[in-house]
Amino acid sequence: MKLHASAPGGANTITGYGADYVVVNGERRGSSVIVMPERILPWAAASFEALSAEDFIFLKNLNTEIILLGTGARQRFPHPRLIAPLARAGIGLEVMDTQAACRTYNILVAEARNIAAALLFQ
């Protein structure tokens, strides 16, 4: 699916997605990625099943107000002990399937929110 959104000048936007990829600013990415308004980072988390406490500590250190966790083709919730670092830091976590996370990211970027979309495809 292709998306069209207006975002604050220069902010990264998700311009398309599929079952195993995301397109950011017209560039296709087929592995786990973190998309933020001002930067795009590769993410070491290979799959939902492989998520670790270190992955969430990494997300906490991004210093955002909200993390959108895209868990692949379906919504799955990580164990509370994994997400505890985010809760302690007062960072909101919204968990949804990856395609919903892509759409929500664009809406929040258009509102100039300090967010990150952490996207998994498996």
C-alpha cells in the first residue's frame, strides 16, 4: 500500500508498506527498522520472538515520548518485564501490527510529536 501524508518540513514519513517491508521517504527497507522524524536506524531485533530487554533499553535511550511497536502481521504484546524500562522512564508504548504502526506514525509525525516507530516484519 502507498501512503501520502504531509509532515513537518524534512521529517521522515512512511510512504508505503507491505507484509515484509516498509518504504520510508521512497526507500524500501526489508529488515527491522526504527523510524523517527529526524533519523532512521537499523534495529537488531530480528523478530517478535527474539525481542530482549536490551532491545527495549535501546528504545528507551532514543529519548522519545512515544514508541510505536509494530509486531509484524498481527498484534502481539511483549512480556511486561521486557517493557519495564520504558514504563520507568515515562515513555508511552503503543503495540500494534506493523501496518497499523506505519499509519499511526505518519499521523503523529504530522502533529510534530516526538515519536519512534520500531517495526518488525516477522
